[in-house]
Amino acid sequence: MPEAARPLCLDIKGLTKRFGGFYALNGLDMAVATNHIHALIGPNGAGKTTFFNLITGVLPADDGTITFEDRTLDDARPSRRTLRGIARTFQNIRLFPHLTVLETVMIGEHCRAYPSVWRALGAAVLRRPFAQVGAERRMRDNAMELLGFLGLAGQHDEKASNLPYGDQRKLEMARALATQPRLLLLDEPAAGLNPHETEELDAVITRIRDRGVTIVLVEHDMNLVMGISDRVTVLNFGTRIADGTPAQIQADPAVIEAYLGEDAAP
Amino acid sequence: MIYQQLINGLMLGASYSLVAIGYTLIFGVLNLLYFAHGEVFMVGAFAGLYLVVYGGANIYVAMLGAMIACGVLGVIAVYVSVRPVPKDRPLAPLISTIGLTIVLQNLAVYIFGGQQVAFPETIKQQLYQLGPVTMSSVQIFILGVAVTLMAALWLFIERSKMGRAIRATAESHETAALLGVDVNRVVLVTFALGSGIAGIAGVLDGVKNSGISPFMGLAAAVKGLVVMLLGGLGNVVGAMLAGLLLGMIEILSAAYIGTTERDLASFLILILILLYRPTGLFGTRTADER
Amino acid sequence: MLHALFDGYTRSILVFTGVNIIAAYSFYAPFKTGQVSLGQAGFMAVGAYASAIMTQKFGVPFALAFPFGGLVAGIIGVLVGFPALRIKGIYLLLLTLAFAEIVQVVALSWDFAGGAQGFRQIPFNPSILEYVVGAIVVLILFFARLERSSLGRAMDAIHQDETAAEVMGVDVVRIKLLAFGLGAVIAGLAGALYAHHATYVDSSTFNIMVAVEILMFVVVGGSSTYWGPLLGAGFLTLLPEFLRTLRDWLELVPVAWTNFFPMNRVYDFLHDALDFENAKRLIVYGIIIIVMMILRPDGLLTRDALRRWRWTARHA
């Protein structure tokens, strides 16, 4: 079956994170297939943002293993993990307050253009006429292409903090995409968006997947989640209570019980 | 012999504590490094000197006068260099207090000259024997005043209405305001209180060293910072205890290692605390952990 | 060359202003990544002592001792920079301050370098002003290029949101260390230059007031552009000098204008008031600093102001 033959992008076994006596994540197992859109859902406080923080290396795990593209993911520094091909957006948007839209995306490009600090310094200072201008122009072109892809090209000179909320969310995605990830983690990308913008988001996420990126999505908007995902994992109090296709999840009694009292109607 | 050193250490430490109290109170309430606080200490010493030399006052009046003068100075500082500066700009409030430091220091130089000035004797020198320890009247006086001040301050912060208001403001300006606290007034009181105590500390220092100079503020400023961190930012009791502790550590290292090394000891301790226990020995008391 | 243009006193003023400008840039480098360091005075001391030891004790020519001072300061800078990586805000301020104070204590007790007596008879170098000007030109070019480069942008990103930058793949650790070490090198060079003009340094030459003033230069000049350190250090160093000469200007007013009442009273009052011996000058200096923070807390030149200026220049 094509499903089983497809290699795994992200394989998580027994992932655990404690804060004092409280388990944010308790022995989570999760397998994300390559080029899938995989959603992680669950009531608030279920541990979803912690999950992202562990994958990106912002927080260290207490137990469990994370395997990314068949190699263990245990780099201590987040920037190393990004170089390996993992990018993310933030739930409460974390843009650089004083940079322009274009500059923001170019930050994402930096790690690919200049993986070595000394190269970066040399490029900054020596500015050998044709070579470096070329590199800078290439970065700029890539950035503009990404902005165009997300419909922000016209605002490239605007200060990022001046953008309307929906565009800021798009900018976060453009910035993450600039790092050329193979795995993109989206933390509640639909939060605060109106229905029209959410539809747009649906299309954008699909287009990103079509470019070959694997996507893990944390989201509360069930319409979006069930409509777009290939697979859904449900988290409650840090443990997995269900895992399957959207149809399977919607019929799962454990899931319905966990969401009792919450607006789960598709 | 060691008891003698401990007493000296406590005396030095008491001075540090009194200065650090103001620092940490102000930092707790405003998240501001009030760099000019060292100069307030110096102003207190000179105010006391002035009262004794030109007003013929006794030491108690001198201390009271210094406290009032410095308290007023604290209030003026708020209106002139703290309130008008926008707080959301990085570092601008700190620079403003640095400007104030320069003004105060040079004001003192202008009025009193740049040399050390002798602080007249105000307490009859007498020696007392307490068990294995010999203490002079000066030492007893200084320690007595310091301890009384710290105890009074502690009672004020813990038991009085204004003390509660100060503690609430240190936690969060917004919550305090919602509870009906006049945050601006609290800031003024905090400055006045901290400055007043520093003023008394200045006079005590003059009594102890029999000499003061317009440049004594800088060293006090630096030591005050160290003690503030050691005790935990915003933690008043922490500052009191940390000051005494640091004083004793310094005197003991001076006695058993060497005098120049004594400053080295305090800065090494500072670095260790910064690296391994930045919340200080006794924990911080501010809402924003910066 | 520049020799002939200025007399000794003016030369000294210019050298001190230049040294301050270089010191301001030494603060600017780590500040670009958000690291506020009060330790630059300590690195200046390291550079001063290291280079002076080379020239006075070992007869090394200044041209070699100068970069040596910077190098030693830079190495120590990287060493201090490591623990500084995980500390922010006031804690970093205090750590770097502690470093500067420790350097002072070491200088005080190191008898080989003069100890409490200070390091005397450092060989005077007559071309310090030329070195200073050269260094400033290089620094401005460097920071101008850095500003427009990807590395410069990365540094700004680290300053604005370090975690977000790290997650976007920016090598925060190496860049911060680079910036901090660079700042130390620049400070060391400034110290070496000062030492070989003043010919005397001791443990109190690079004290906490110096450390704090360096911070002041950059904030007053405007910390968001690379002209800030130049403007701030230049303005604040020359201000006391300017105040000193105000009275001379007053005396240029023709006598006929002030012979009568009330102008003669005004003149007398100003003449007395402007009698700026040291302390009075500095009081005014301090007041001006406070006023500046009230009126222009972002500094003399802000990024927006610069952008507007450039825009008008291009579209005029």
C-alpha cells in the first residue's frame, strides 16, 4: 500500500516533558509521513505548543526520542535543527518589530546563504564586487518570490509591525519557508482569521505541501483541520487519545468525549 | 580576634545594606537602575557635615537633617529626571540617572572642593567590653542606628498600608492600580524613603571614617549594585542580609588574604551569583524577570 | 601631516574625542545584537596595558603593539563573552561591570605594570591623532557595510527577538560571540591609543564613570544607526570644551552694546555665570544629558530620521 511504503518524515516515540509535577507531554507516540499534512489537535493546555518547542529544540525533552528523516534529532541548539530542515511559525506572532517585510523574510534566508559566521562577516565587509552582490540579489529574489507566493509582494517595504493581522501571519509563514524547510510546523495559523482569510490559508497550506514540504499543524479550527489534513493526532492532558484519518477521528468516541462542552461540530 | 573582624564586617555591611535598600526598593517598583543613588548617599554625608559644622547640631539632628534633605532630593529626582523620561525607550531612563549622577557629584565638588573633608567628631569615644569583644561607642552607635533603621523599614514594608502598596506596585503596576493604589505616589514615597535611608547611611559613613569626599558616591553605587543582586532584585530583606554578608566577607578576605583582594572577592561572588543563581541568594521580588 | 594643523592642546582634545568615538563603537558592536556591556572600559584597560607593556618593557614599535593590544583584549572578550551568552538585561550589565571592576583591581595590584603607582612613562607616539582618524574612518566604513549586509540584519533580528531569530536558523551563539569579541578588540585598540598619547595610565583611568559614559555616548548619539556612536561621543566630549569657550564668545560682544542699563547687568550676569571652571561645566553637562533624555530619548539621530533625510535627498 502506498501509505506504508512512504517513508516517515518525523517519528516520535515516548516523548515526555514535565514542568515541576505537571506533565505537559506524557509518552507521546506520533508518526508523520513525508509530504503529509498532519494535524495535532486537543483541548487547550493539552501540550501542543510544548510539542513544537520540543521539536524545534527550544525546550529539552525529559524522555523519548525524536527521529527526523531517519536520523535522531537531538541537536542542542534550535538553529541547528532549522539547518536540518525544520521551521515553524508562532502561535502569538513573533515578528521582528523594526524590520521591513522583505528584511524579515531575508532573515530566514540567512542561514542558507551564510551557514558560516565568518563567511557572513567576510561578505559584509569585503563585498567583492560581483560575487557578493550576486548572493545578496539572489536572497532578495528568493524572498520576493516567497512574498509573491503568499500575496505580500506589494508590501515588501512596509514595516512588519504595520501590517494587518492576517498579513502578519502570512509573513511568519514566508519567513519560515525562506529557511527551505522540509518540515514546517504551523502553530495555530488560523487564530484570529475571518472565514475568508481561513479559506485563503487552506489554499496556501495546500500549495506549500505541493512544493514538497511536510506540514504539522496545531489548530483549533475543526473545519480547517478536517478539511485539509491527511492524518490527525488527538492529544489530551499530554497523552495521545486517538490517531487516524479525519473521518476516523470524527467518529472516535474518546475524541468526542474529550471535546464534550467544546465546539467540535464540523 | 575574629570577633573583632566580624564586628568590622557588620559595620561595613550595614553601610552596604542601607544603600542597597534604596536601590532595590526603586528597582522593584520601577525596574530602573537608579545609578544616582550613590550620590544621594554622598549628599547625605555632606548634609550631615554641614549641619554639624555650621549648625552646631548633634549627631541625631544631623542624621535627621540628612534624611530629610535626601528624601527631598529623592522627590526632586523623580520629577526632574525620572518621570519626564519615556520608559519604553531602551536605556534612556538609566542615562538620565547618569546625568543626575554627574550633576550631583560636580555640585558637591563645586561647593566643597574636590578634596576629602574631615567629618568632625560627634560621639564621645569610649570603649566597651562585651564578652570577648571590645567595641567602641562609635561602632555601637552605627550598628544600633543601622539595625533600628532596618527593623523600622521592615515593619513599614510588611505592616503599613503604604508598605503594602509598595509591594503591590513592585509586583505589577496594573494590578496595583486596579486595587486603587496611586502608583505615582508610591514611586515618590519609594524614592523618598530609599534616599532618606541612604542619607543617614552617608552620615554614618562620615562618622565611621572621619572623612568624606564628593567622590564617595561612586564606590557606594557599585557596591550597592552588587548587594542588590546578591540579595535578589527588589528584595528588601534580601538586600539587608546580603549587605551584612558581603561586608563580613570583604573584611575577612582583607584580613586573611589582602586588602586589594577584598574588592576582588565581592566581584567574583557577583559573577558567580550572576552565572549560577541570578535570582540572588534570597530570590527576586519583581514581576518582570529581566 | 595633521601635525601641523593643530597646536598641542587642540591635538589632545581631538585625540580624546577620537578615542571616545572609538570606545563608543566598541559598545555599539555587541549592542547591535542586544548585548549591553558596561565592560568596555575594562577592555580598554586591557588594550592599554598590553600595548604599553610591549612598547615600554620590550621596545616593540607602536605599530605592532597597537594591534597586539586589540588582540589581547579580543581574546579576553571572547572568554567573557561565553558566560555572557545566556545572560540578558540588567544581569549582563552587572556581569560586564564586574569584569571592568576586576580589571581595575588587577591593574592596582600588578606591580609589573606599575601597581598602585600606575604605569608611567609610556613612550609617547606623535602620530596618535593620525591613527585615531584612520581607525574612525575604518570603523565607519565597517559598520556602514555591516548595516546593509545579511549579517547586520541577522544581528538586528537577534536584538529584536533572540529566540525567534534562533528558530529561524540564525547562529545566535556564534554571532553574539563575534559581536562581543569585536567590541572588545575595538575597545582594546582605543585603550592602546589613549595610553600612547597620555603616556600614563593607572587603575582608575578606565573606571566605572568611563564605562558608563561610553554607554551614554551611544544612547545619546542614537543607538539605531551607525552614526550614533560618532555623533554621541563627539557631541558629549566636545560639549564641555564648547561650554568653556562660551565666555570667550561673550567677550566678543561690542562694548557699546552693553554699556547701558539693563544690558550691562545682563552682561555682568552672563559673564559671571559662564565662568565655567571644571565642576560648573560638568554640572551643565549633566543637566544637558538629562534634558536630552527627556526631549530626545532615542538619541540625536534615529533610524527613521536618517531614512527621511535620505528620502528627501533622493527626491529633492
